Amino acid sequence: MRLVRVPLGDRSYSILIGSGLLPRLGQECHKLGFSRRGAIISDSNVAPRYARRAGQSLQAAGFRTVTLTVPAGEQAKSLQTVQRCYDLLAAHRLERKSFLVALGGGVVGDLAGFVAATYLRGIPFVQVPTTLLAQVDSSVGGKVGVNLKAGKNLVGAFYQPKLVLCDLDTLATLPRREFRAGLAEVIKYGIIRDAALFRRLERVLPKLLQLEPELLADVVARCCQIKAEVVGRDETESGRRAMLNFGHTIGHAIENSVGYGQYLHGEAISLGQSMAAGLSEAVLGLPARDVARIRNLLLAAGLPTRLLLRPAQRRRLFAAMKLDKKVSDGEVRFVLAEKIGKVRWNQNVPGPLIERALDFQSASKSVIRRPVGQ
């Protein structure tokens, strides 16, 4: 088992990474001194596989829990679902010292974390991420929230978990498309902070796709280490933490403009990173060979790097970017790369350059458009 600490003073917490960790959930919650009453929030894909095991582990440690199952998919990240969770928690008499377990991928983690942050003005929660994307990124750092029709994650909070428990065995039941989507965030960490990790991914990607256990544990732990270091220095994204958004300004806008469900989150982020790489070349002089390496690694992971937008979708994409949380004084701000392993954040990119980058993105015939589920 690997252990990574997120250094936030008296709110510091551990990330546990390894195989066979789900049966330890109850024991770890007991160590944290939680009240005996709690709830598991999961979704309709994950709950049938893992909710019973999580509940049994908690019961064996003396906890009484109820499981709340929400629909799978990005559409569940809504204020309507939050209201339903509040009502069920109240019906089951959860109190200020009760706790929540977020059991699932990024959608469940964001949703359950937001519920925990706001129910009774805040109750403790634990992240048990079951997707690669959630294990390396969304479960760590305390960003929780839900979507509005106008855009992604526009309602939320910074609210840290008490523990993140990454059982790598859960990735064995993850659809291959979901695993590949998670690799977009893994690749991001190499681009923004660790050129050696990026080079390693170029060498060992086939083994990673085969879920080679030691390699998988190493990579997940390294991604968590990078995020923990960044969050520890800038918890609320006043500066340095913005580097974690490489590709996300465009990726979130793609999700919103094309429609949630056309692309998985990681696929949209892959498209955003491909476009951000092109903008980095134009604005910061990122070498063309590095742009090619970024796009080639994304392609090798089975991720899209180009998309074709209809005129109406293109207009919606620009509107969605204008509503992004990183907009300042009406200007869209980007994270751009000087070289692989080093980025600058808060970069203003002129509109014509964004238009030109979109033209390039749409020029290729190698457009990946896959319905969810494949």
C-alpha cells in the first residue's frame, strides 16, 4: 500500500492507494473517530458492485449506514439530486457528527462532497473513488460541486475529505472507455509538473492499459503526490492550483456545448489539452515537437484530440468558456505550457487565436465521436 499526505494543517488527510483496501473502510473510519451513524452515496453503476461490501465493512466496525443511490452520469450532478439527498439524509436522522462516504467516480465524489459540505452546515466525508479519473484527480483537493444548465461546476465549495481510499481492484470492473478517459488526467500531471512522468508514460502506456499492478500503483501515487503538493500550497486556487486546469477551460466548455454524454469528462479534457497545446505553441512558444508528443500520447491512450463542431455548437462553446470560473474581467484565462513539465496559468489568449485553434481542431478527418457506452 502507498500513502500520500495532503498537507493542510489540522485538516490534513491521507490518501491510501493499493489493492484490497475496500474491506478496510470501516477500520479506517473508526480510526477517524466518526459518529456511529452514516450514509453511503453511490450511483446506479457502482452501488450494485461495491455498496454492499462497503456497508459490510462499516457495519463490522460498529457503524450503522444507509445507502443512497443516484443515477449514473453527469446529469446527476444537479441541485435537484442534492435536494433528494438532503431529504433522505434528514429522513434517516443523520446529525452533525454523522458522516458520508462517496463511493464512485468523479460525479459521485463531487456530488456527495457538496452534500457533505452543506448538509447541517457541514459533516465529515470520506472519498472512495472507483474510477481512474477520480483516484488521480477529482477525489483529492476538496473541490466539490454541481452543475447548472449554464455550465459545469458553477455551484460548489472547497471542502476537504477526511480520507481518500483508492482500492485499485475497483478499476478491474471499470469499462475500458472509462479507464482510458482517466488517462487524460494522468497525462495532464506529466504536462504540468513532471516531464519524467510524461516520458515514462510514453514508454509504458501499453502495460498501464493492461492494469499492471505495481505500475498502476506507482502512477496513481505519483499523480496524487503532485496534486497534494499543489493543493497544500494553494488550497482555494488563488494562484498555483490553477495549473491543474490545463485543458479544462476548453474541456468543460466542450462538455457543456456539445452536451453532457457525447463525451466522457476525460475525453473532453483530452480535447481541451490538445487545443491548449496548440495555443501554447502560439502564445508561449511550446516547441512543435512537444505539441506532437502531447497529442500522440493522448491518441495512444485511445483519446480524442480533434472534434468537429457545428456553428451553433461553436457559439455555445464560446459562451460556455465565458462562464467558466476562471474568467477574469470578462476575459477567458488559460493554463498554457512553456514546455512539457512547466506551465503558466492566468494566460489571456486573444479571440482570433482561439478561433484559429478551433479551425485546426476541426480540420482533421480523424474525429473521434463515440456514443457513451462503447
